[in-house]
Amino acid sequence: MAVPPGAASPPDTAQRNEIGPLGQLAVRIEEAAGLLAEMWNRDAPDASPVQLHALLIIERHRDINLSGLAAQLGALVSSASRLCDRLEAAGLLQRLPGPSRRAVTLRLSHEGAALLDRVRRQRTEDLGRVLARMPPGACAALTAGLGQFRTAAAKMAAVPWPGLSIPA
């Protein structure tokens, strides 16, 4: 598997044996997540991965303001503002007056919502093609495992954990 620039190389066999079965599973999940990211980052020619991430945050957090978006992105407010400038120029984002005179509320435009719908449909189709190549028993095991993974992650979300946010 190709390693994206800046990413750590997957552990070799000796390293995998040292980290134990749960560590090996974590490595396999990380590899799968990397493959998903590669598939999904090519799905939206109308927006970069960072722009898509911002649109998803804006969609999830209705009535978010610029500083809230910056915090969610882990970016400076000035960087988030420039990102919003590009999204607004592309017709994907609207800036609306907020509760105070200086506040601005960020909302998806109809085009932004349509873009996210197209991306989701394409991602679902891509995943469907991958899943169709798997044996039915493996798909059933994956379904059960992902359900348990989500439950465990949701329990961890109740404890402060940097970067962990499990949407409902």
C-alpha cells in the first residue's frame, strides 16, 4: 500500500508481533481508513478535502460562526475566514447576520448542500463496489464489528479525548 506524504509507514511484521493482537487490529483499521481517505478525497472535483471538511462541519453545527468553525478545523480564525471566502465565491456557503452586530452565521447554500449530497452518493456507491467484492460472511462480520466499534467510541466520547467527536 502506498503511504501518503507525511504519513507514518505501516509497521513491519516484527513490529506487528510486538504490538499484540489489538495493536495489529488498530494498524489494519488505520490502513483501511487511509484507503477510504484516498477514495473519498478524489470524489469532489468541486471542492478540496479541507473545503469538504468545512462544509460538513457547517452542516453538522447549524448556526456556527467563524470562530466556531476555526475551532472545529483546528485553524486560525483568519485561515477559516479565507476558506469561507473561497467557499462563498464558489456558491457553496452563505454568511448571514448573526445574533449580534458583528457576528456572522455560516450556512450551506443550496449548492453546498447539493455538493455534499453528491459526494455522499458517490462515496456510498464506491463503498458498495468494495463491499460487493467481499464474501457475505465478511460483510456481516464487518457490520457487527463496526456497530460495536461505534458503541465503544461513543462511550469514550463521554470522557475528554482530543479530537474525538462521535456524531449521532
